[in-house]
Amino acid sequence: MITVISFIIVLGILVFFHELGHYLVARRHGIVVEEFGMGYPPRLVKLFTYDGTDFTLNLIPFGGFARMKGEDAADMSPGAFNAASRWARASTLLAGPMMNVVLAVFLFAASFMAGFPAAAAYPQLNQIPAGSTAAAVGLEPGDILLAIQGRPAHVSAVPDFQYRVLPQPNAAQDGAAGLTVSRNGQIVTLPLSDGSLTLEALLTGTSYVPVLSTEITLVAPDSPAQAANLQPGDLVYAVNDTVITYEVPLNEVIQEHLGEPVILHLLRGDRWVQVEITPRVDPPPGQGALGVQIGPMTTLATLPWWRALWEGVVSTGQYVVLVLQLPVLLLLGHLSPGDAQLTGPVGIAQMVGGAVSATIDTGLWFPIWRLSAVLSAALAVTNLLPLPALDGGRLLFILVETVRGRRVNPEREGLIHMVGFMLLLALLALVTVRDISTSQQGIDWRALLGQ
């Protein structure tokens, strides 16, 4: 029930803004919008009429529409869609996808403000000015600050991407007090008289390097990593004397030492471990030279609204580019068809249900904001595909009209869009059958959030 209701709500919001874009721009150009409907007919109820447009609620609760006068017919009377200028028709068609792009920006921004998993590290101090707070509590150059009053001393692993770490009430250890520091290969605790001292205050005036940001998440069987007893959860500090950081990633350093033994310096829980391992020159398919899966250590963080809004713009642009690259990656063989499978309403509903359940369980809104942002951007890109019945298909006819200097017969165009719509429905039915008959691997939001 949660899956069904949440899917209807999320899809309804995305479609509402999409159709609202069409409605507002159509009215701006004098195009008559006869009906603005949520869901698909048959009609349940007419909510109200505004400025000549009937706003309705319909029985089939998936999707919606803004029905413009003469949109699929040869109606050239005043106020009809086909009677409008090329610019009026093109901008009206573009308004729906563009509204979804704008919505995606705000939804991505909301996910960055609500608490998102950010790449984290621990600060290794380089310089500690005399008279600073760090000097007063006994910290020394070379110290790696691990915890303050039992709470992880997380800083951003990416130097130019700063955030505020969200407090995690369950992170404090029972009886933990003072500063937990790695000094000369030993884990020590420094007393701390001021229990209210924050990490930001402690690091003020110092210079540090974010370290221990790379975490081993999986060890492949019969691999050098398994032979060396590497374990999930190990944090990689260095390879030989090369410290691993965001600018010096582990995979690049390992590539420089293929076939030769190296020493990995690891933090495993509350102790340091050194292992000797030889990266493979020719690893099996799907495995790296070491035979490990790595990922960033993460912490829950938040951004101020102005930075979150900018990251929303960046994330939306990155997702749109990624979707546009998929056909190229498929043709080049860099992506298998199985990894780029289409997902229909059933698959999307399962994803939305998983995100809503994760939000309910964790109390964090990141899953639903982030997934809704992705779906909104996907709806924009999909509608701009040059296929009949979609906004992109209609735009293609306007482009042809511009190039040839005269219009395609509106009746013929309407027939093409109708056939295209039927084919799209058939494709949707096939994808839905596949979604029902095959198990879909959902996103593990709880693991992503570290819950």
C-alpha cells in the first residue's frame, strides 16, 4: 500500500508540474487549454473552471494532461494549438520538460539540505600555530584526529567541497571522552577539559590533509586481497610511503606497482595494520588488481541553501548528460544492455516505495528527495526524445516545418502521433510485463546513509 500510494503521489507531483508548464506557456501565447486533468479519463469530477479551462480529477491515477484546443486535429481557428506560430508551439512544448528540469534542480537541492551521504575523511594535522586551540589541547603535527568526545572527527574528503556534518546522537561511544588521536602509529586519548569544544573550533588556524577516506567494502575470493586478509571496513591510509587522498586515489597508485609487492597501511577499527600485497597484472574480468571493491567513507552532512541550489543545478546537468550518453556507451560496448534496461511503472513504483520506506525508517528525507529529482530529470529527457506523441516528436515536426518552409498536414501529423502513441503504449506494456516477471534490484538507501 505504501508503494502504491507513494508512487501515485510522486508521479502526480512530477506530472502536475510538467503539465503546468505546458498550461502556463500555452495561455501566455493565447492558446486555449480546454482541460487540465490529473490522471487519465474517465473523468471522476470537475473540480472547477478557471478562465475557460476545466480542472478535473480522473479515474486512472497515473499521469495527467493539459488538453489544448485542436492539438491533434486540423483545427486552425483562433486559439487552437495548430493555429499558433512556430515559436508559440515550440515554447509551449518545451515548457513541460523545462519545468521538470527546474523541479529536478530544487529536489536535488532539497536532498543536499536534508542530510546526504558525503565523502568524509579524518584530518591529519600539518601545522599547529602556537596559541591555537589545537596546541592548547596538546595536538602535534602529524596527529590524525579520529574522534572528539567519542564522535567521529569527520571532515570533507574533497578540499573544495565543504559541508556541515550532521550530529549523530548514536555515534558517541559509552564512556568515551577527550580526543582520540593516532600518533606515531598508536591510538591515544588526550584529555579534554572543555566538553563543548567543536571540531571546527579545534581546527581553526591549523592546516591539515584529509586522510583515511578510502574504505574497502568487499573482498573477492581467491584474490590477493583475500590472501593478505584484507577486510571490509578497512580504511586505507597509504601504499608504501604514498598517502592516499582525494587527489591521490588508491587505484592510480596501485596501477604504478602492478606485479610488485607493496605495503598497505590500514586502519582497522582502533588499530593500525600493515599488510604486504602484490597487485595482479592481469586480474580476472570484473576484478581489479587487488581484488577489492572500494568506496568513499561517508558521513551525513548538509549544505546551506545557496550552495545546495548550485549543487542541484550541477547534479541535474550531470544526470541529463549521463542519460544522453547511454546510447553512445551502448554502441561502443562500454555499457551492456542489461545495465541499461528500461524501467516501467512497476519498476519505478518499486523504487519509489523503497525510497519512502527508507525515509520512514531512518527519518531522513534524502532518499525520496533524491529519487524524485532523478525521476523529474528523466521525465524531462524522455519527453524530449524525437519520437511521435512525445514533446520531442512534436518539436521535430516544427523543425521540419522551419526547414522546408511549410507545415506538414496537421491531420497527417496527428495520425503519426496517434500511431506513435499506440506503439509507446505497447512498449510500456512489454516493459511492465518484464518488470513484473523479473526481480528488480533496488537501491540500498539505508546502507548508503550509513544506517
